[in-house]
Amino acid sequence: WATVDRLELDWRPLAALIAAFAFCVLADAASAQTSRFKGWTSISKELSTRIAPAGEVLELDRFLPAEDMENLLGTWSTFGTERSFQNGLPNSISVAIWHATLSGFAQAVGASCVSPQLEFNARFAQTLQKLCAWPASGARSDAVLTDFWWSIMGHNATEQEYLAWRDFFLASYRGRPAAETVAAMTLAITMNPYFLLHK
């Protein structure tokens, strides 16, 4: 039980960051009504294109809490000649499923500091290797943090988003273990509205 309590305490700063992101999404009701999830297929494709080997697809399905839950995360449906995007509006269930799924993915990225859990392309693997030296000063350099951020986020977010993310981890995770820090960094990026939602 002591280990479980320690892990819960370690995630509190990240939980606060995720809550802040969620607040930003829901703060403006009009904006929240027009912002939709990109969808399971789109997110899977974006992550695979950015960090998997060329032509390979990350097997994100294994991180879903249960089979067929991807249908609740924004999917295209065809009925006759009609095509529509369903389950794209954020709600409490879809956000919980995204969080559980991306938490599993983030844990796998963090655990890859010790032993590879996923297949990564050479560039991302090199960036991850540098970041896995955390909390060494080289791992905390702006060059390494920027490479990691852009590798997962792509060019979806503003510079202010990156700076807030960077400053949060430099301050709150300064002495934390590498695997825990990398997992938390990955989850914070993937749960960011700029990553998950169409704007």
C-alpha cells in the first residue's frame, strides 16, 4: 500500500495540469460545443506518423480499457451514401476513456526508458534516450524538451502551450525518476486540447 500511496502523490501535480487543460476546454461553452475530438483513427495515425518507424502503425488498441471502445472516441460512420462523424463531442465518458487509454500509452513510453515497450522511429528513439537521462541537466535542456514536445504534439499547439508544459515539468519534476517523468510528460501532451481536439 505504501507504494500505491507514493504513486498517487507523484501524479498530483500532473492531475492539476490535466484539470487546468480540461477547464480551458470547458470554460467557454460556445467553444466547447464546436470543438470535437479528432477521433481515434486520426489520433492513431498522427502518433504513428510522428514516432513510429516509417510505414508502421502504433498498436494503441492495446491501451483501450475494453474492446470496441474506440467507437466512443470519435469515429466515421457510413449509412448508405451518408458519412458522418459520431461521438466526437467531448463528454465525461469519452474523456475518461481517452484518459485511461493515453495513460497506458504514456506509461509505455515512460517504461521504454528501461526496456522498449513500443517500436519507435530512430529520431524519436534518440530524443527519448536523451530525455531518459532525467533529471540530468542534458535531459532538461530546451533542445531535448522541444524535440520531445514537437515529436508527439506536432505543430498543433502554440509556443505558449509548450512553455507552460516545459516550465511545469522543470519545476515540479526536477528530482523525479526518468520513467515517471517521461510518462507524465507524454500524458500531459496527449491530453492537451491542442492534441485531441479539432480547433
